[in-house]
Amino acid sequence: MNRRRLVVVVAITALISSLATYSALTYVRWKLAPADVKGIEKLRRVISEVSSRYVTDVDPSVLYEGALYGVVRALGDPYSDYYNTEQWKELLTSTTGSYTGVGLYIGVEDKYITVIAPIKGSPADRAGLRPGDKILKVDDRDVTGMPSDVVANLIKGKAGTRVNLLIGRGGTQPFSVVLLRENINVPSAEGKMLENDIGYLQLIHFNENAYSETKRELDMLIKGGAKGIILDLRGNPGGLLDQSVRIAELFVPRGVVVSVVDKAGGKQVYESKSEGLKLPLVTLVDKGSASASEILAGAIKDRGVGPLVGTRTFGKGSVQTLVDLPDGSGLKLTTAKYYTPKGVSINGTGIEPDVLVEVPAEQKPGEDVQLEEAKKIILKLIAEAGERGR
């Protein structure tokens, strides 16, 4: 072996030794278990093999990005996912109350992408999509078994473009719906006065503006002479935990609103520090009431503030944390479970209403049997409150 070749071999050996030492120090700094080290080395080996041996050129960064998606999806949790920089920006934007799409909140139920609720007035709402509908295909692509966030990104797109959804509904034949994407502005709350001095407050979403908008609408109803309130949580897919707790204080008197328990068993109890509503309250719920909606509904029911009317809620009893990553990407990760004031987990089961009112299959346009029942109940509660006040 000539001197030059020897120098090259020594240099390469030194480089490999240096990299191995660096990797070892990195593993020590991370305090990784031997199984973790073995797994990371295997991942590096697979990416190296694919990059060098695959039939066409492959960008290693694409492979690492795919591995990141795979790590989180391996959890089998429909509410946890990895987001690249563009997806992360869209997710953060959606909590502010506006985005581009068709106006659908979706989740996973029995491996099917399921409509939690359409946004009022959105393309999906105008097309007649309902809570419980199954999305089978997006533009002829089978989405069964896919994470909900992946499907959401397939449905989203530029305003003015179209997306074709194949929908399954009950035992009927699947049907196609073509929706035109548009800019979706999501109000948090809307209120109006009904007959007989009944205040009606619809809470649409728990985004960043939810508390301020809900308080504004509720204050207007009370100043307008409302003698009782119907709170409508139907079709509300949830949102931010802090907003649900703050809104609960508008209705629930001093005491527990919700308890959140993390992986280590650490428990954080969120409480109302207000006097509550001080007016009769009836709350409407259905299959589309999920997550933060269920926190509020659970507190109202368990604390005896007023009856729930409608159908069983969705059943999402977990809390997700948003984790920013250095390059502008991020994680949405399930980090805790929550429990109602009576210590009940509603995950996978939902909340049973006090008064069950099913929506008839042939409900006429403009007819709302659940709201009509809520009106009857609130009038009775108003009358009882009047009797007690005499």
C-alpha cells in the first residue's frame, strides 16, 4: 500500500471513528436506552440504503420527513400527528377562526373519517353534510384508515378549486358531493332573542376569540331582558382548552369545571371562580359536540346547572399539546386525559343528555325538534324560577 493510499485510509478511519464518537456522545447526552440507540441506527441504515440503492435519486430530507410522520402515526392515536412547516402554519391559522377549505370538522371513528360537524354557512353545510357522515374517498383516493389530519389536508386547497368527496351515510348507497373551496371565516358565537324572552346562544367553535365573543353575546341577551338561556353546542367540534374553561365560568358557579391528568399522573384541576349564570339554562348537544364542547357540557351537567337536551356527544376525552419544532414544523400530541367534575372520562363514550331527543330522518326544512323541546323545558324552568322568587 503506497503512502497516499495509507493516508486516505487513515483519514477515512479517523472520520468514521470521529462520527461514531460524536454519535455515542450524542446518545449519552440524550440519555437514550440501548434499544433507542439500536432503533436510531437502524433508521439511519435504512435511509442510507434507500438513498444509495433506490432505482432513482432520492432526497434524504424527504425520507427523514416521512420518518417523522411515521413516528407519530405509529401511536395509533387519531388526534396526534406531525406537521411540516406549511401544514403547521395552516393548523395555527385555523385556531384564529379563518382558513381556506370547505368548512368541515372531521375525526376518526372505527377507522372511518367521520364528519364531526360542518361549519354553519360553509360549502359543506350548504351541501347538506351531517355529523356522523363517513368520508370514504377524496378525489377518488380511498381515505379509510388514514389519519384525520392527512385527510383534512387533502380536502383543503386554494379558494375557487373543487374537491370531490364520496360520502357514506347509514345504510344508504354512498354518494358523491363536489364542493367549491372558499375562505372560511368561523364566528365563535351568535346570539338572538326568541319568543317569550328566551335568549338563544349558539357557541360554534372554541377558537382564540371564543370567550370574548360568547361573553359579548351573552351580555347582550341578558341586557335585552332574557329570562332564560338556551345554549346550543350542537355541531361544535371543540378547540382550545383555556377557552372552554373561561366560557364555563360564564355559566358554572364556583367549583370544579374539569380535571386534566397527564402521563405521570399529575392532576390539574380547573375551577370556576364566578357566580355562574344566575338564569335558567338548557344546553343542546349532539353527535357533533366534541372535545371542548364536552368539557363545557360535562361541567354543566355534573354541577347541576341545567339539563342537557339532544343526543349523545362525540366522546373525545383527551387533551392535545401543540409543540413548535425549530424549523417551523410542529407536533400535535395527546398529552393528557380529562375528567368531568364527577371524575368521569367520556373518551369513546360521550355524554348522555338528560332529555334524549332524536332528530327524525325526515325533519322538514326549518324544523328543529330539539330546539322546540329545549324551548318547552326552559319556559318551565323560567316559571319555576319565578315561583321561587315570589
